[in-house]
Amino acid sequence: MIFVGGLPFSTDSSSSQGIETLVTLMENPILVSAARSFNSIEETKVSFSETSTPNKYVYVFQREYATVDPSLVHYVGTDEATTCVGLVIRNRITRMTSVAHFDFPKIVDTGLTQMLSLVVDGNPNADLDVHLIGGFDDVSPSHANGISTSESYTELDGYSTPLCAKLIETLQRRNEKFHIQTLFVLGHNTKRDSQGHAYPIFHGFLVETSTGSLVPASFDRTSRCPDEIVRRIRVTSSYEDTSWNGRLLETYDTKTDRFVIAPCCWTPRQLRPIMTLQNLSDAEVLVSCSTSPYAEGPDFVETLRRYMHSLEVTLDSAYWISFATGHGAIGYPVTSVKIYKQGDGMFERPTYE
């Protein structure tokens, strides 16, 4: 159940898709004011070095989630969201905080259950603060011209709207008490250039776990860790790995305070388009690989090329196994998981279990 301003939220609409509920929430004065306040906050740029302060961070990639204990982790966040949506759920009493980076409506139902498993802490009546950031309005202005706000979301879905609607529908349908504090999606998170191209105002955020405060944030290669490339490859591979069907990818073990990166299967069919992409120009890679090429960050193509190069190199590695059967593990033996511990703000050398 959704609450706004401390009161249960309801709408006259019985839409099974959650579109009308989403539109009504987007126009709610309390949430409009909260969106404006979030928009006025300067973006925090997160970067690590050997001299960085020893705060402990957990970074969440696309389709991942992490639930953190504020006594162990200071900050948790994500970025690189264009049509994806970052979701924060925080228990007001225990302060346990879960962050997910949703990229597809079909993982919402199970994904929310995964996030809530440790946040609710056995108390279904717990008050949970919720923030949704991302999912800019990717509907073409030429298509939306002359259409009201409500109609633009219900008739011209784009990529962001179905995901936002599914998230809102699922939050409203569940029995837990979800107090929406921030709804910075769609029109609230959109700006346009002189040619009418739409861009997200912010691509990510950072949560301070002790207070629950939220700020816009961007991360760089030093702070999107550990094991950036392996985790990126895992996102792509997970769509054909049946063990991850409908689920968010598990990366961080809350109880042991460790990154536990399980392997994910791939198929040779997934590699063929990657080999083709390597021969394309940067502009062609951008258009081919993004649902919103005008909205991507400046390092989007460079990151993709590092990803493709890593795949090519790893194919020659003994760690890619069972190639003859058409399946393999990403980066390390398929029977192992990769373990990272974080001490004094830096990650120790990984181990395998």
C-alpha cells in the first residue's frame, strides 16, 4: 500500500497497469514539491583513491540490488539510469536500506520481494520510506505535442513509463506500508535541448544509510566497483540464464558484509553481435546499444568497448569452461563464487569459494 504525506493513497481508477495511479502521483503537490527540492540539490561526484576517506560504499549496477546495514555500510547508490529506475526502500526503525536498479517490468514482482526480505525484518506493519529516481520521459515531443500529461503516459509508453507504472502498481498492491518520499521520474527528471532531444536531469543517486538522506550522484570507474566488467557482462548474460529469470542479480551479502559475485552462464549466440559491434564507429555503437542514445553519459561507448575487449580476452582464458557444450562461466570457474571484502574504504584481493 502506498502512503503520501503520512496518509494512504488511493485513486478512483481501477487500471490494472498502474498508469492512472502513476499519473495521479506525478501530479500530487507533496511529491511535486519533493521532486523540485531534489532537482535543486547539486550532484555529488563519487570517486575513490588510495587517499579517500575510509567510508564504506556499496555500488549497484543495472539489474542488481543490495540491502545494507547502516552499522556496516555508510553509503549505497547507483547511476547510469536513463530509462531504468533506481528504487530505495528503507525501514524507518531498523534503518536497513535496500537499493535496486530496475531495467525491465518483468523483474519487478520478484525483485521487490528480494529487496524486502531483510528490510521488513519480520514486521509486515513496518513503515518503509521509498524513493524512485530515473526513468526520464523518453516519449518524442513531436508525438506528445498537444496531448495532456495523463494521455502522454497512457498512450505513448516509450521505455520508461511501463517500468514506472509497474513499480507503482506493485507497491500499491502489496500489503507493506510504502511511504513515497521522492518520485523523480518521467517529466520530473527530464530536460530538453534546443533540438528537442530529451535527457535525464540526473542519472543516479547516493543514500546515506544512517540518516536516509538522498542526493543526486554520479560515479566513475574507481567507484563502480568491485569487478565492474564482470558484473556488466553478467547483466547481459543473465537474460538467457534461466536461474535468474524474473529476478534481480544478487551481488552483496548483507549478513557477512561481503560482495559475493556468483557466475552467470552465457551462450555463443550472445557473443556474435558483440564481435560485430567491435567493427562499428562510436556513433554506430551508441545507436545500436542504447534505447536512448541522446541521453547516455559521456563514457557510455568507452565502457562498452572495455566490456567487449574483456569478453574477447577472456575467451582465451582457461577460466571460460564448457565451451564445447555452449555454456560457460564469466571470468572464473562455474562452480565458484567470487568474494570481496571491503576494509578502510578499499577492496581486498578477491577469494573464491
